[in-house]
Amino acid sequence: MSLRAGADRGAILIVIDGCRADVLSHTAVPNMDILIGFGVSTFSARTVMPSTTLPVHFSIFTSLPPEHHGITENLRRPVPFPGTMTITEMVKAAGGTTCMFCNWEPLRDLAPAGALDHLHFAANLHSPCGDLDIAAAASAHITAFLPDFAFVYLGSTDVAGHDHGFMSREYLRAIQKADRALGLILNRLEGHGLSDRYNLILMSDHGGIDQSHHEPVPEVLTVPWIAYGPDIRHGIAIASPVSVLDTAPTLAKLLHLREHESWRGRIVEEILREGRHERTVTG
């Protein structure tokens, strides 16, 4: 860990693309169940409109709705509005190390030049083992280099939803595979004695209905949001409303950083364990 002022723990953000909030009760997800049972969770978190992958991810990283960060569709080389600040930029400004692992290439633009220490992209969205390969690469890098902030994106679930329908048999199998990918990361951390070095947020960018995720309906707009780790309370359901905009401020809190003045989300304070020391580092 190299975050300025000696951050004692890092953070990992895992996004399962197109994971509906209600799907976890329709198929076996033992690793997600561990996070739910020993962490905090809500299955009524709200995403933004348009509920499209790149705009939502920019909202997750900048804590701004699309109309304020400027990315409203899936673009090649998107340019957000001036004044936006991503969580990766905040970590780098504080002297931290960052990394990203994804199998959908446009996500590399979530981190502007200079905001990433390591980027791993593999064009394997349609591969049977694509998400597993991404998780294997991420877990190997995290345990070897101990980055302060790691982003892991698993995109094959969204492909299954578009190809076969959200909640189809193929989609449920993709969710199970994403759960196995999560297990690779958790097991690797535990095997290297690092379970107490990382707090983790697992979430989705949007849900889906039929073969789409653009309709303003609960199946699309409601997503799971789960936090787990040494600074996180155990076995608690989050009672207050949660938005994808709350992710960056909460990650910043976990990383000893103050949220950026432009951010619109809130710190989800109720997830934090009592007695956790105050953070003082600014970005």
C-alpha cells in the first residue's frame, strides 16, 4: 500500500454487468452469499438513466448523473465534461496505486491518462471462461502488487442477457460463472493472507428485462449493492436508499480520502463498523 499518510487497507470494486437485483434468489451464488452474510447489502439500489453501460460506469466513477458528466451513450473515446473527477484520479492524487481489469474495451476511458498504474483488457466477452480469466488476472495482480484501488469488470452476464434474455437459463449460468469469478478473487486473497487488507464493493450497473436494459422499469433500474471487508459491518441489510452515485464517495471514505466537491452521491455511512477511525487524507 502506498496511499499518502499510510492507508492501512485498499479497496476493490467489482461490477457484474447487467446483474439484476432479484437474480441472486433465482440461482446458486455461494460466493455472493458469503459477502451478503458477512457484509452489508441492499437489493434496491438505484442506477441512473440512461441505463447504458458506459454512462452508468462514468456515474459510478464520478458520482455524477449522465447529464452532469456528459456521457449519455456507449461511445468510443468519450470525453466527459470539464470538472469531473473519477475515483481513480482521486486515488492517484493522494499518491495511491490503481489498476483496472475488464473485458469491454471502452471502460479503459474511465481512467484518464496518468490515472492507472496497470490496465488489463482481454476481448473475451463471448468466451466461456472470459470472466474467469479476468478474475484470475485481477487476483494475481492484486496479491502480487497490493494496489490501493482495483476495479474488476465482469461483462459476460450482460452479453448473455442480450443474446438470450435476462433471467433466461443462459443468463443464470452466466451469473453463476460471475460468482465463480468472485470466488477466485476471494480465495486468492485468503490464500495470501490478504483478506484483512481489502474492503470490497460488489454491484451492478443495471438490470435487464427481456433482451434489453433501456426501459425505465424496476427490473432495469434496481441493482444489487454489497460491501464486505474488515471495515464493514457484518450481516446487515442497508435500510436507507442507495444509488450508484454513492459508490465513489464510499470508496473514498474507505481509502482515507475526502469526497470530491463535484460529487453528488453520499457516503453510505451505515455500512461502516463502529469504532472505525476517521480518515484524514485529501485528494
